Amino acid sequence: MDGDDAVRAVTAALEGGRAGQAYNIADDTPLGVGAHVRPAADAFDAPPR
């Protein structure tokens, strides 16, 4: 995802979203769950499962 698109999506959620809601942000490239979860876990030094 382009960084500018990500910033716009997060800004829109912060400014117009509702508390407690989840928002999915995506682009045109399919991404499996593992390809998303592993880098996120690595960023927080979470152990693999």
C-alpha cells in the first residue's frame, strides 16, 4: 500500500470513525493472513505461534 494512501485511510478513520469499530485498509494486492500477521508480530517482538 502506498504510504500516502495509508495516511489518508488512518486519518479518515480517526476523524470520522466511531470508537470501538475496526476498519480494513487494503490495496489491489492480495495478502494472506500470515504475510500480515508475521511482520506485525515481529514489530512487537511477539513470539511466533
